[in-house]
Amino acid sequence: MPVDPDIQWVDTPDALSHACEALATVSFLAVDTEFIRESSFHPIPALIQLTGGDTVYLVDPQALEANDAMRRLLGREGPVKLLHACSEDLEVLAKWSGVIVQPMIDTQLAQGMLGETPAMGYQRLVEHWTGDVLPKDETRSDWLERPLSDAQCRYAALDVVYLLPIWQLQRQALEERGRLTWLEADCAELVSQAQRSEENDDEWYRRHRQLWRLDPRSVAAYQRLTAWREAQVRQRDMPRNWLVSDKVLYSIAESLPANRYELAQVEGVKPSLVKREGDTLLAILREVIHLEPEALPTALPSPMSGPFKRRLKRLKGCVSETADRLGVAPELLARRRDLEALVVADLEQLPLPLPDGWRGELLADPFEKALEAVSSEAERN
């Protein structure tokens, strides 16, 4: 493996056109990004690394806009893109180029399907497959400074040069285990999620682990407050907590203050928030207060209750048993929130949100049988 890859710095339109031409015929394109996100909601692209095998192109997004050839390269018409832990990279590249990277393979996800480490870092991945130990000294570099040092350029280049040979080894192992289609399906879903990222603002509230403690009206308030916050931080390009945190919005929803004085008494609410956003927050709460009972969400069952715990334990057992048999981490097969959603649906006698695709083939039937067994045991007792 080359310790000193051939590096080409790209900061002019001609150099970008040359790089795109050189990469247009490759079958796989390794991609990585460096970015800054300390004081903004949207990432600030600082560097884009690309290689098809021989040369690593370091593209300066501060100096260049993406051209049509780059958009074709990154988009559906281009080669398969290889990324590691891709979610933020997809966002950075979409901001710079205006296209969602596809088709693509996430080598972190691929590794999760091959073993019990669901989120292996890039440095550990390289050492696992090649034995090489990558330098860590530029991890916290200021990637917006110019010119970048030789050490920074080499560090950035090494972030992509290993992806091509590692993917060939991963692909062979996945094919041998019959899991390549699993990976392709999950990577396609990651692309779909990136395409609809802004459509999920109304669903942010579901991430809160203590949502079940709120009554239906407060749940409705928290949903609307978080949806407002998500839209605003995108528009204002600022970190969520700079506007208002989940914790504070939860407290507001729980208290349902009716005026500025009551809002100011809510734990965590600072005078500056009341001054800047108080009227808006109170207007949202007034809408919620006037909702008819039938328009409110259903109260969530307590995860501390016996019926909830028994169902969740049985579902987790199905996941663990399947994960052990496949030699993968349980997190790869099902997230806790997915299992909890199944429990809630079963307790409320609603249609079960069973997994689909390859996870459905493995777990849908065991999940149904497990929940039926718990219900039968409860009836006998």
C-alpha cells in the first residue's frame, strides 16, 4: 500500500475538468470530505478527496464550484462511490455539488455486515484489512486554512486510497456469505434518507427517550416546537442548541406556559430566548391548547410497565438469537426505537410496523410469533 500517494491539488476550473476526465472511466470512486460545522447547521465544505486508484485529487471547494462533469461523476451516471461512515459526507457533497451521491457503498456498513463491530472507524478498518497504522496527528486540523501543509494533504489522501482495495476484500467476503444484496439495499436507503432529509423535521420529536412521560397535549406541543426549531436552524444556518435545545423544548411542552412570565419560569429558559422567540413559542402553544382531543396523539405506554418490558425483552431475544447465528451485532438488525415501536403497536392493537427487505425475511415472522406468545401467556395468567 503506498505510504506516499500521488496527490494532485485542484483549485482551478481547468484542474477540476482534468480530474473529472481522469476519473470518468473508473468503476469505483473513493470519496471523502473534510468540513467545519462548529458554528453552523449546514457543514462548510473544506476539502474533497477523490481517487480512482492511481492519483488522489484534493479538490478545494472554497475555491471552486462543482462543474457539470463533477455532478455527473458524483451522481447516478457516474461510477459506484465508496465512502466510510457516509452520512455527513453525503450532506457536504450535496451542499457543494447540488446532487446526492449515488450509487454508493458505505464501507463502515459493509464491515458491520461482516462482523460484530457495527461502527468501525476508518483507521481501525485499515489496520484490520491491511495491517497498516494510519497517522492521527492531523485529525483536528483546520481544514479551511490555505495552503494546507504536506502532512495535511497526505493525511487527507490516505483517507481514500485504502477504500478501493478494502472494498474488493469486503465485497468478496459479502458475496461468499450471501450478504452483498443486504448492503446494496441499505446503501440505497441511506441515499433515500439523504434525499428526503428536510422532510423529516416533523419526526424529530420521536428521538426523545422520555416522550412517554408527556400527556398527549404536551406530546403535540413538543412535536410542533421541534418542527419549528428544525426549520429555523436550517433557515438561519445555526446549531440547534444555539437556538434552543431539545431539553428546553421538552420542558416548555411539559409546562405549556400561557404567557411570557410563565415561559420565563420554565427550567432552562433564558431571558434572551423569551425576548427573541417568546411570541413565536407562545403562539405555537396556543394552537396546541385549542386542539380538539381527537386531534391529539395517543398517549404512549410506559416502558417501565410489565407488559411493555415483557414484549421488549422477547423481541430483543429474537434479535440477539439471529445476530449470534449470523455473527453480527444486534444493532445491525434492529434499533431499540424500532423494537419499541413494535411494542407500542402491539399494546395499542395497531398494525405492527414489521421490518421489510432482508431484515423482514429474517425477523418479521419471529417478531410476530414472539408478540403472540407474550399475549397468550398474559391471557393464561
